[in-house]
Amino acid sequence: MFELTQLKSFNKSTSDSFHQQKNFIKKVLAGRISQCPQCKQNLTINLSHLDEPSTIRCAKKCTDIELDCS
């Protein structure tokens, strides 16, 4: 029973994180200013044309979201 409670808690935190990242991506791509929830610095987008992945991140890289732009 205890393991089921832990699993539900893990699933909820994973889902919350996914939706938070999804919202960050939407806001940044729409040109709106969004801040990192940890360091409160603005998130920026780096669209790469080379082999590097495109990312959305803060200066300290607390938030670091890799985008799949294929």
C-alpha cells in the first residue's frame, strides 16, 4: 500500500513538471517573458541550425529544456 502512494506521488510530480515545461515552451515561443522558477532569471530560446539541440534555458541553467525541432 505504501508503494502505491509513492507511485501516485511520483506520477503527480512528473505530470506537474511536464505541464510546467510545456507552458514555458508555449510562452517563450510566443515571445512572452517567462522566468525560471528557481533563480527568477528570464528564460531564453536558442534555436540551433547545426547539430546542437535547440534549447530554452535560464542563464544559470536551472531550467534547461531541449527542444526536438525535427
